[in-house]
Amino acid sequence: MSKTVTASDAKNNFGGLLEDVAALGRVDIVKHGRLVAVVLSPQAFESTSGAGVAEAQDGTWGKKHMIPPKLARAARTVNSPSTFDEE
């Protein structure tokens, strides 16, 4: 069973969104009538195939972390511009 909420409602009532996800397993978020996001509980996520999600070599990243290690490292990496405009 899932629930559908608007993006505005999800933003304004994030705590309620998390409660709904915990209770229902899935909440769909729509913006202007178009599906823009799906929020899953850990149990619902584990029951999916995880297609398109890179897993750690031991396959346990989803039990402790919601972001695969490779993507988390990439998000923390700060790339400096190769050239700076100096005046």
C-alpha cells in the first residue's frame, strides 16, 4: 500500500512524511500532477531488486547507509576549478 502527497506537503510536513513511510513502506511525491520522487522504507527498499543501485563489494551498504559508498565519496570530494581569474 502506498500514499501520494504533493511536493509542498512533503516539504512542509517532513516528519509526517517519514511517519507515513515507516507505516506504509512507500510514499509517492507528485509536483504539478507528475511523479517526481518515491520514498521507501528500508524494508521496502530491501524487497526491491535494487536495480541501478551500485552496491558495496560486501553488499551490506543498504543496512547501514542509504547512499552507496562510491557516491558518498564523490559527494564529499571538492573539485577546485583548474584555472582562476586573477586581476
